[in-house]
Amino acid sequence: MNLQQIEEAITRRFQTDGHRIVFWNDPDGEFRELVPELALEDITVVDTSTVGALELKLRLEREDPEGHYLLYSALEEPDLECDWLLDIRLYSGSFRADRPSILLQELGLASQALRSHIALRRKFFDNKQRVRKLKGLVQPDDPEKDLDRKMMAVIAGAEHADFYGLLRTLFHSLVNEDGTIDLAAVPEVSRQLELYDLDEPFWELCEDHFGFQAETPSQRTLANLLRRLLTSDLLHQLRGPESTELLHLRLPPAGTRSAVVFLDSWRDSSSKAESYRRLATQVGHELGIRPLLKALQVQDLIRVETFPEVDEVIARGLVQQLNALSQEAGTVETSEIRDGAAQRLSTFWVESSSIPEPQRTARSSAYESIRCAAGFLELRGEAAPGFDFSDAASMYRAYETSLFRFDQLYRQFCWHADRTAPGWADDLRATIEAHYENGFLTPMALTWGKLVESELLKTWRLPNVSNQYHFYEREIGQRLKGHDRRRSFVIISDALRYEVAEELTRRLNGTYRLEAELGSQLGVLPSYTALGMASLLPHETISYTDKGEVRIDGKRAASFEQRDQILDSVDGMAVRASDLLELKKEEGRKLIGDRRVVYIYHDRIDAVGDKAATEGDTFQAAAVALDELEALVRYVVNSLNGNHVLITADHGFLFSASSPTEVDKNKIGKKPAGTAIAKKRYLLGKELPANSVAWSGQTRTTARADGDMMFWVPKGNNLFHFQGGARFVHGGAMLQEIVVPVVTVKHFKDKRAREKTKTKPVGVQVLGTRHRITAPTHRFQLIQVEPVGDRAKPVTLKVAVYEGEQPVTSIETVTFDSSSESIDDRQRMISLTLEDRDFDKNTPYRLVLRDHDTGIEHGSIEVTIDRAIHDDFDL
């Protein structure tokens, strides 16, 4: 160092660090001749060899207690018992003119013993930018290993200087910018570590944390470390027999536990998860994981997240279990399968945003379809004795409360299965299809058909069930009568089936300020659009022309414009849902004006299902319809100040994923004389003769229509013909077609009422009060304090023990979604693997429950870690 650099460094000790007295010990006398030349403003330089200790002490503390002094000595600091100036030295600063000493001071490191270590790392400190970055990481009491680790972090450009953060960054560097990986290549960051003499310290850290050792220096690579970490994680998470082909790659037990914790933190990293995905996939292929996993049972793998092949094996295994259960008669228990699928939905390869969207969708849809199939088979088992009802009213009510679940689970299964990989679980599709057709539709049609024929067809009325043609009078007219300021909005969704409306109701009941109630009305027969739509309009009479055209009070009502004119007579209007959603708030209010009745026509399901080319997308259309109807309700409430919203339909529908066969056709021969309209599920005409393969009746009875228009509808779920598509149909008398939903949505403005509509995740608590971890793996018992409901929503939590913000255990993801009233059913046990390192039993560690989606802390409790005795035999 030259004279100017020394002067600047000394001045910083006084000005920046605020010292009045600074001791400069120069044991080699290297700078003794330069001391007289120092030009230090307002600082007195004293060579302590030229003045006695007592004289100097009096001068500093009595004669000039405010002055600034640099006390130079060509000797090392004296021992404490021999230091006459010890009391002054303790409150003063120190200075060294050699490069390591100046760096020590600049970095704020307290231990002078680090001078020699810094000298060994001279190459690193030759760059000011590196020194500046390191200064932001070091702590005054850092030992050599911590200093080396933080230098590694600077070289690697790591976000965090902890070892796991450093290692994630190093592995991340193995992935090239174009996404390619060459595990045989030496990454640039490894060369940099070697260049700055930090490669040996790095591998020492790897041995300290993971017990990683290589037989030869050439095997000491990041790629080999990665292989052993991933293999150890896999073997640790397995519940069944270990694969002997991989045992040679397993780390020691203590190192394995640390590997589990590290890999969990890597998968949980928002910035580095992408590299985990790519590297784990590559290593899995390289190790030939797929055939090794296929030999294992599903439950052996259920906790494993190491490789993507795991989900393929688990999903197919769960499907095999379902197929086996489907062969059993009577009640079946599928909770273990449903729980397994639910557990996998929150794992890395299924939900991480680092997974490409098509893969993520295919995997999540596979597990969702398994959950739906399991629920369907369990429902089928409960109803296995058959459908036995004494009258039409009791069976209608049973469909409202429980039987609709068959249709709903079937729809949800098909929709999710359609989004999986092509050809995935075709045998499960066939199983569910067979049970839906033969175990539900056919026996239900037989039972319902008898009741229709013997009872309902004669009157088309059920006790305590309103008919569809009373809709306006019952739901709107009476509400508006005598209340000039009231307004009603009606959303009519073409072919909105009851079970779809039930799902919509649950969604709306999870919306703040809204309360939705689901009811039903007995739809008109035949259950087709023209008649159903007409029945929902305000009217005195419904009638038919000779050609089968429906009239409302003598007016045509088939087109949108015609319905708008009819609504105008009651101070109302019609608007298309698609047009309304394109309007801004003020535009929407201007369009509606002061109209008291607003009919919003929505056509998604019928528009797709009623065309041969697109009928296969019916269930996809139902999913889109749910989103659109939610958006419509929000628009009406938020933009149009709607407080009373009704959602209903003209009719429901029947749908089967498989095409009908000749067995499903009702052969009616030629159209009878007087036929006005002939469709797949109904025929209209006058003076129709009796027919043994069809039910016949008067629209006067089933739709309160004037005149003598008659109908035929096929018995059960059969068709008259297949032209124009035959998988999506309506027009007949099946419950899916004529149980028409009516959803009443209320918007609460009152603050007290709104409070009742707030949603929140279910509460989760940790059982027990004092938690002490004494073993490598510790179990915690968690309880969901309330069942899932309309306002209490499922929650997925990430659970781990933390020291500060760093996890010291594995991170377990747990979903709490039980709707059971039994508290025993809502308990979950989780096992956390503890990182292998020293822990202080007096340090307050925390078990943290963190929301999986938002990262918000759901709760935490204090945990003591007391690992007084641990060795390689306590895995």
C-alpha cells in the first residue's frame, strides 16, 4: 500500500467509524519509516516506543481528553495482563496497514485470526465489486467457513448466501439459456470457484451437509451430487421396498435427511423451480426411473415428488384400483383413493407454475377425474339395490337432493378426463360410462317411466312443485306488485341442467355479499326450447298454430326480438348476455334505464350441444357456462345495482359420452297423420294415435297450452331417430330434462347482512401445546376445526419448521377439504424430516402453516428442537 492509501484508510477509521483513538500495531515494523510522513488532519500521531505508558495515559485522558490520536507501535498487541493501555484500547479502534487487515476492517469482521484466511483468498479480493457485494453479506462474527460460503454466493450470483440458496443457484446454472442440459459439461460457475480457490471449501460444505464424498476427484461434480441428492430423496420418501438398483447412490442417513429438506426448498423456490423441473426430468431419464417405479405399489409412492414419472405410476395405479372396485357389488369404500388423488393435486409436478401448462392441466385433470370416478362409484354402491320410489313426487325430490349427483359426477369426470393426455385411462372411461348407462340411466328411466305413465302424465303436477308456466307470475309478478321501485333480473341459460345449476349455486354462495338458493320447477313437456322459453315469459295464454309454432297471448315468441316486445308490455326488456358483458357500467345502466324486468338470454350449453359437429363438447360448454353465469351475476350486482337475480332455464338435457345404438331407438315407423314437428325426443301434432313405444299426451295438460296440440315422447331415455346428433338430447320426460332449476340470488348491501356472506378458509390448528423434536422425523397432528361449506372454503397449506425464514425440515403440502361433521374425519397427521445439523434447544423454532397459494401465514406455534444424541442409526 502507498502512503495515500494508508492515510485514507486511517482517516476512515476516525471519521466513518467514529473513533477518537486508534491503535496501529505493526509487528514487522513494515511501515515504521512512513509514519513520520503521514499527513493526517486534526489527528496526532504518537509512536508509543518514544513515550512511557503512564505519560501517554495521562495525556489521553487528563490533558487532552477530546483530541484524536493515532497510536503507532512496531510491536504486536501486548498480552492483556501486560497491557498498560488496555482500558483505553477496549473503547478505541484498531488499524492494520496490510491488505488483509484493511479488508478485515472494511468488511466489519471482528476476528483478527481471519487475516491469514483473507490472504489465502487474495484473488477474490482483487475485485472491488466482489468486495462490495460480500460486505453486504458478512456478519462481524463470521468464521472461515461462513466467509467462504458467502464468497461462493457472490461468485455464483446467489439470491441468498445460505448454503441451500447457494446450491440452488449452482444447480440452476447447469441449465443453459435455451433450456438444454449437458450434465457431462463443467459449468462456468465451477470454474470460477476453482479460480478463486473456493472449490475445496465448497466440497467440504457438501460433505458437512450431505455426507457427499467422491471416490476420485473427477467424480466430484455437481452432476454426481445432484444424482445422489435426487436418489436419496426418492428412497427416503418411499414407503415400500427400496430399489436395489439405486442403493449405491444413496447418501448416508443423516445426509439424506438434509437432502430431503434441500430439495423441498428447491421445489418451493419461485425463481429456481424451473431448473429443478428440467434437471430432475433429465436425471430421471438417465437413471431409468420409469421401469423401477412400475414395480412399486401406489401407496408406496404417494409421498414421492422427486421425479415426474411418479405421477404417471400413481395415477395409473389409482385407476386400476378403481376398476377393481367397480366390479364389486354393493357399497364400495373409495376414500383412500380420493384422498390419494387429492394429496397429489398439491404436489410439485401437478401444481407448480414451472410445469408447462399442458402438462399441468393433463396431470391435475387425471387426478380430478379419479376423484370424480371414485365419488361416482361410491354413490353407485350406495344406490346399488336400485331406485324404488312409491310416487313421482318422492322420486322428483330425490333427484333434487341426491340423485342429481350421478349426472354431476359423470359430467365432471368426463370433462376432466377429456383434458388428460390422449388415451389416458380409456378403461376407466369405459367403466364409468357403463355404470352411468347401465347402473343409473337405465334403471332410473324404468322406475321414473312407470311413475310418469301411471301418475304424472295424467296431471303434470306434483305437490309443492311449481310448474314452469307459472314462473313469471310466481317469481316476478307477485314480487313487483305494489312495489314501484323494485326490479328483477332474470338470466335464462338455455339447457342449464339442474346439476349444473347446483354447482353454480355453490360457487355463488362463496361470493362476498351474495346468497344463492337453489330450487326447481316442473318443466313443460315436450321439454324443448320454443315451449320452455315461452313458458317463462309473462302471459295469459300459450297456444300453438297448426304448424306447431308457439304463441304467447297470440303473439310469436320464437326470436329474441319477439320476446323483447312481449316483455315491453310489463315494463321489461330482453338483452343478450354476450352483449351485456361487453358494456361498461355506465353503458349498461343506460341500456337498462328504468326497466323493471330484465330478461338476460344466455346460450352456451345448448348452442354447443344441439349441433352434431360440436355435441361432444357439451361438458366443456357447461364449464364455460358456469364461468359466464358467475360473471353475469357479478355484472348485474356490481354494475346494474341488481339486488334480486333469478337464474333459470328452458329445459335440461340428457348426454352420454358414447353414441346410442339401435337398442336406444324407439321405432315409431312412419310419422302419423297430423304431425307438425318431429324431433329426436318429441313429436308434435294433432289427433295423434296411441303408440306402444311412446308416451303421448296433451300440451294443454303439460304446458297449459290452449287448443288440441298433442305430443309423443319416447319412453325413458330412448330416441325416435339419430339424425343431427344423438348424444346431447332433450324434449322428453326424463328428470334431467324436466327438473328445471331456479336459482334465487340476493345481494346484501346492509353491513351486518354482508358480514354473514364473507368467505374464509377453514381453520386449522395443531393439536398439543408443548412440541419438542427429539428424533430425525417428527409427526404433528393437525385438525380442521370446521367442515367445508358454502362460506368455509378448503385450504391447502405448506407446513414446515423454520428458523427465522429458513426451513429446517421438509416442507409438507396438506389440503384440508373435509365436509364431514365428525371431528375425527378432519384430523391429519404429517411427518416432517429434520435437516441434519446442530440445533440449539434454547432457540425458539417455529412450526409454520403457510397458505399454499398466497404465502400468507395461516398460523404458527413454537417448537423446541432437542437433538442431544443423534447418529447414522436413527433415520
